[in-house]
Amino acid sequence: MKINVLKIEERQQQLRSYFLQLTPDTDLKALDELVSAFEMDSFPKNHLILKQGEFSDNFYFISKAWSVFITLKKAKKYPTGL
């Protein structure tokens, strides 16, 4: 199975397109400045990025993953394929 890995520039262009779909009147110069600040990162299988209730200095966009969210109230698993 071949995995399509996009370069950072391609991911940034995708983000730019998404933002423009949501807010078409966005100042393009400001948008380009914002999008250029994003970096790509990857995590190994079963890596926990953030626990419920924790805070982070980072903002994550998950481009491709299989994740499971577990709520503590009902102790149910909610699989989410992205």
C-alpha cells in the first residue's frame, strides 16, 4: 500500500484553501502569514497527543489518522476514521 505524503507547502496550500472556503473575504496577506507559521508533525502509532482537560501551546489539524476518543462520563469508545 502506497502512502501519499504531501510536502509542507502542499499542506499549507490546503489550509489556505480551507480558510478561504470558510471566510472568502479574508485578507490574503494575513492569511499567507498565518498559514506559513504552520508546521507538520507526525506521531507514532498509539501516541497520545493530548489528554482530556490538558492544555497545549499547539493547535493541531489531523490530516489522516485512525483515532479513538473515550469519554470519562460514560466510558464509551467512539472510533473516528479520518
